[in-house]
Amino acid sequence: MSTRALRRLKGKQRGQEALDAGDLTVDDSPEELLDTASGSPQSDSKGRKAKKNKAQKNFCNIYELIGDADNEAEIISPDEEEDQPDENKTSGTEKKDDIEKPDEKQENASTKSSGDRVKKKKKKKKTKVTEGQEAVPDDNIDLILENLEQSNGLGLQNEDCGGSDRRSVLHVEHRNLNSETELKRYFGARAVQGDQRPRQRNRQFHRSTWMTIPKDSWPRFSRPGISMTLLQSKDGIQYFTFEHGRDYQQVQFKFLDAVESMDPNNIVALLQLNPYHIDSLLQLSDVCRIQEDQEMARDLIERAMYSFECAFHPLFSLTSSTSRLDYLRTENRAFYLALYKHMMFLEKRGCPRTALEYCKLILSLDPDSDPLCMLLLIDFLTLRSREYHSLLQLHQEWEEHRNLSQLPNFAFSTALCHFHLSQLEDVDPEESEKERHKADQLLQDALIMFPGVLIPLLDLCTVQPDAAVSSHVFFGPKSQLGQPPALAELTSLYVGRTHSLWREAAVMLWLEESVKEVLRRVDAKDPLVEECQNKRKQRYQSAPRNIHRHVLLSEIKEATSSLPLEVTSQPVMGFDPLPPLDSVMSYTRPERQHVGATNESTLSLFFRSLLPNFNLQGGPRPEDELEVARAGQELNQEVNRLMVAMRDMLANIRFQEPPRDENPYRDEEEWD
């Protein structure tokens, strides 16, 4: 609606409203300026009238007029009037000043329009402060978020009523799940991405994911038949499980047949038809890794993870540490194994910080049972990524209910953490001395509790031990041979994995000083030595199944050689190593009908094609009736007689050999 129509609706004509100094533009005439500056009563009345009708000018949209009218109709509360500065208040005294001081009125009128706009911007709505919540400046976002968490409780991502002590140590950040984030931190974005730009033509559009980045070289994704279901929610923790559709179950049966054939080409043929079958990708990745094709092996694992992430439930969270997956269910194990193998590829690639995030993710899926025993690995990744405080926090919070100090890796790694903290340059001398004293104490206790670690550790570090150390009874060969089998497995695993962390010159000197102090305490018959010896005899008699599974997945030679015979004697499949004894299976594989073709001749198979009830081994089938069984038995006897006759006939057949050439070197031209 036009301005003219609006004036007619108001019952006004053009030229009736008076002009104010704030409404003047460049085109205003000098005469109007003089009339305004004179401050006559007539101009004052017109000015007040103009203030009243100012909002009705310069509008070409009726909705804009209505919106401004609503804004002007807002009533300012007394609290807001007190908060406003005195210079922005409108009271009756301004009218007196307009009559008594015309010069000041001209200055105020010239800035009236801008002042009204500033007044509208300065209006703020009062926010009610809840109990226990302090007033926080608007620019401090962190404090605002803390107050919101204190007043409203933890959000969905951080809710963990059953395990609130684990929330902080197992928290996963999305940006740290991408290895490119860590590589850019080391080498820069230009070195990682390069000048290659994605081609817009023939470009596939993939679903955005956190764990992997889809590649254009991958086959076109189609849902393979995997889905995730929410089983229950209890105490703020959600329990999920993967499910296989009917088509995926049939592909799974074909995969098991291909594994039993011991031919990788059958798995390749299966992947050509089903490019996102999880177990086939995992098994073929192991084959490529054995053949030293690391790039292809890593690509297959990433493809499997992408297939899993596309099947996530909307409530499943990677970062909240409140989502659980039961390892006893067969469908969930492939996800654990895919995460573990991807984590190991990241660690070998030089991305320990990203690998640490995946380690925490695997541990958060089932922190109570820890099926892959990630507690034996998290300390190594934390030390490599130099996250010393997080490891000490984990040890402090979980020591009470998990007894982490009884594991050799935590006993030595916590001491190494305090030593590295004492070597930092930005630490006060007093704090550094305190950390060094704590490191010395922890390392001595670790050497007294696990004396079998020292000599193998020095051997892998290519360090010749002192004669006083190697010949001493406490650290000599007797201490290694007298270890329980489970303790020998743990120590060999720790030494084989973390020996590279002890090769630094400063660390080796610190280790030498601690060894000398331990020998002095042993010779002085410290009561702690005998106490630790009794603990070693009582504990570490047999390792649980998850530790054996972790040793098999680690593929550390020093650790796999110490596995018990009951583990090494059974076959280990790469897609499901050492499955739990109490597995939960939602569907079973149908029994294969063994025809027994290996023991039968071609003639026997021919008769079987003609007579389905024929059985060369004799005896009726249990499902047949009695008469049919008798008839079949008689028929088998007759056929057996026939086969004996055929066998004798074939044995008596002699083929005449062709005449041999006496002169094999005869030329072809000599033939007539």
C-alpha cells in the first residue's frame, strides 16, 4: 500500500504534518531551517505533532508500519527505566527545556532520529537468574555454558548416570576422529591437501560421516542390509545392537563357505557382488596386509567403517560415552574389529592422537568387560601423543574399581608420565622437583613388583646391562623363569610394544638410577620386596580371554610366543578372533549337506543322479518308511553288484599304446 493511501486511511492530507529538524534532508530549503531554529511556539507545536506522527513517514510496506507501531507500543518497565541513562529518559522536563532553551532544542532535534534508534538497540530484556547461577558477562561463553550445565544438568551428550566417573576420561571429540586434523597440525594444510581439487564432473555425493571420508574410487554405496536397533535405555545409557537382514545373512553364509575353501579369490569374487560386506572386507584386508599392500588394506577397513556409520541409529553417539554395544552378540564384533584395525593403521601412519580417540571410543562401547582389553594399549597411545595429564587422570579415577596398578603397563607408564612432566620447560622448579620425586618412587615400586621387565626391555633397547644387575638374583634369569604364565604374557606384551619409549638418553639415565636404588632396597631386605613377591605368586595364574584376544590382535612376537597351548592350538579367524564362549547368536548357519563326493567315483555320482535314494555306504535313511527302506536296501545291493562288475570290466581294459618313433629327430621333409 502506498504512502498516499495510508494518509487517506488516517484522514490526513499532504502538507498537514509539520516538519521537524530531525526529519530534514538535504533538499530542505533554508527558509524552513530558519523557521525551525527560531523556536517560535507555532514551530514547537508543530514539532511535537511531528514527533507523534514521525513513524508514519517514509513507509512503502504496510507490514513495516505495523511492526514499528508494535515496537513503539512497548511499555518500558520501571526496572528498565532505572537501567537506562538519564540522557535517554523522556519526561515532562524536556517540554519545559524546549520552551526555555530553543538553542538546545535545535541540537537535540538534529540527533533525535539517531537517538531513538540507539535507544531501541540498548533495550535489553531482563533474564531471571536461577538459584546457584551467577550473573555472567555476555562475552564469556565458557562460563555461560558451565552455568547452564549446573542449572539444567548435563546434556544428552554428557549424560552418564551409571558411570559419571568415566565421562571425562572417555570423552571423544569429533574433530580428533579425522586423521587429517592431526596431519595438518604437523605439516600444514597445504602439505596435506595439496593443490588437488575434486572434480565436479562425475562426482559421487556421499553421506557426511565422522570416522571416514568417502572416496570417489569406492563402489557406489547401497545399503548392504545392516541396521542398528536400540535395545533399551537404563540409567542414562543406551544399549544398541547391529542386525543383519535376510539378504545379508545369505551373503554371510557364502562368506563362511569362502573362508572354509581357504582361497582368497572366492572372497574377492564375493566382494565384487557385495562391495560393502563387512566380514569380507576385514578378511581381505588381513590378506592384503600379509602381502604388504598396506594402502589397499587400510582402504578396505575404511570402507567397512563407512558401511557401519551409514547404519547408525539416530540416537547412537560416538562422543558421549553413553552408547553401548555388547560384544557377546555376533553382529557387533565386526564393528569392534574394524575400529581396532583402523586404530592400528593410524598409529603406524604416525597419528597417535587420532588413534587415542579411537582407543577411547572402543573402550567406551563396553567399559566394564573391555572385550578387546584396550586398557593394555591406551597408556602407550597417550604417551605417544603426549597427553600425560589424561593418563594420570584415568589412573586416578579407575584405580579404585579396576586396580590398574596391577597391570605392568600402567605401573611403568604412570612413572614415565611424571618423569616427562618434570622435564617440561614451562614448569616451576619446585613443581618439577615434586614430579621427579613422584616418578622415582613409582618407577622403583614398578621394578620391585615386576622385576621381569628390566632385562627384556634393555635387550630390545640394545643396551648392555651392568654386570651387577644381570648377575643379581632379583633381576637375573631366575626372575623371568619364575614368573606366572599370565604375568609373563603381560610383561612381554608391554616390553614388545613400548620399548621405543625408553630409548631416550634422559629416560635411560633415569632408569639406571632407579635400578641401583632398587638393588639397594633389595639388599637391605625392604618389606615391600617380600610383599610384592607374595602378590605375584597368588595372582597372575591365568589370564582372561580378552587378554588372549588382545595379544592375538596385537601380533607382537614377544607376546604371541607366550600364549598358552589352549589358545594357539585352535584356529583363529581374522574376522572373529577367539570368540566368547557364551556368544549370543540371533541366527544360525544352516547345516551343509555333505554329499561325500570325495569318496565316491564318477559312476557312483551318475547312479545318484538317477536314483536320489541311492547310498553307496549302505543302510536305509532314517526318514524313510520301513518298506521303502527295505526296497532301497535291496536296490543298493543290486547296484553294488553292478558296480563291482563294472569295476572289473574297467580294470581289464587295456589301451594299445601308439608305436614309438625310432628316430625322433627325423625332419618333417623326410616324410613321404
